[in-house]
Amino acid sequence: TQLLEQSPQFLSIQEGENLTVYCNSSSVFSSLQWYRQEPGEGPVLLVTVVTGGEVKKLKRLTFQFGDARKDSSLHITAAQPGDTGLYLCAWGSSNTGKLIFGQGTTLQVKP
Amino acid sequence: NAGVTQTPKFQVLKTGQSMTLQCAQDMNHNSMYWYRQDPGMGLRLIYYSASEGTTDKGEVPNGYNVSRLNKREFSLRLESAAPSQTSVYFCASSPRMDTQYFGPGTRLTVL
């Protein structure tokens, strides 16, 4: 069973639309990371959220960590074709540095 | 800085053949990791090395061996390749327990 469940798995939208991607778990996390992976490349870290209820913004991307630190969301406002890619949430073990990834959300933004 | 580099970018093997995937980082990071990525499965950790001279198994180590040659280099070896090892392999490095930097990946097909 996946420690981190991401939804939806696939999302295809038109340019200019808004969207939200979710990352859920039954476990409590000390922190959570979001990565974006473009086709043919490795994942790139977007943000790390640490505090329950925390909200971080990265241009048109808004990341939120749930109050109970069991879930997180990524909201994109006015999506652009350049936002196309695979979005992954991940939890890191503070003891070992190992990352556990969700299965990812594939986003396609059509012009 | 080149960051994390991986060679080769593509490889096709026949069942039973062996090969070594190479990874190097020039960021002076202590920790290095090998992942495989399969459709709908996110990234799964194969092996990791918390520091030079140490290696530990991850989630899916069977069929693989690793060598942390020095602080810069971490190689992944398939002794007898199987079709189930067809995947995209990513190497990553980390300066601390949360942020990881990924290479561009090696696309491996085992026939």
C-alpha cells in the first residue's frame, strides 16, 4: 500500500483554468515535499512544507500543508502549457534522508 | 556546476546480460540515492548511501548491487538483467536530510 496517495492521477485542462492536486496519508509527517518532473528529465524540488496549516506560494502555485500534517495540496492558478508535467509529493525520513514518493499526478495543459 | 550526471542515457540489454549505471555529483553532497520509476508507481528507492563507504537497501533492492566509489560517484550494477528491470533509473544526491537533486535518468530496456 502507498504511504502517500495522490489524486487525481491524470488531469488534462485548458490553458487559463485552475486546478488542485492532493496528497493524502493516514500518517503524520514532519514535513512534505513537492517535486515537478518534466518529460525526459529528473524531478526538481518545488517546495518543502513543515508546519501544520502552512501555506507557501511560488508564483501561480500555492502549496498547503494540512493542520494535522497528514495531507497537502497544490493549487495552480491560470495554468499555462509550461506547467505540464508530473507532480510528485514526497515524505523524507529525518533519520535516513530517504524519500517516499506518491505515485504522482500527470498534468497536461493544452493551449 | 553540472549537478548530478548519469551515463548512459539509454541502454538496451538482453535478458541475462550485465551492466553498470554510472552516477556522479559535483556538489560535495554526502548522501546519494538510486531510484527506479515505473508508470503509475512514482519513484521507488533501490539503494542509498548516507556517506562515503556506506550503502543500505531501499524498497526494491533485489537484482541490484551498488558501489559508493568515492564521495562523488555512486554506481548501480545489474548482474543478470531481467525484463522486470525495464525502467527509468534516477540517481540523486542530497546535502542534508530533506532536499534531493536528481540526474536526468537512464532509460533501460531489457529484452
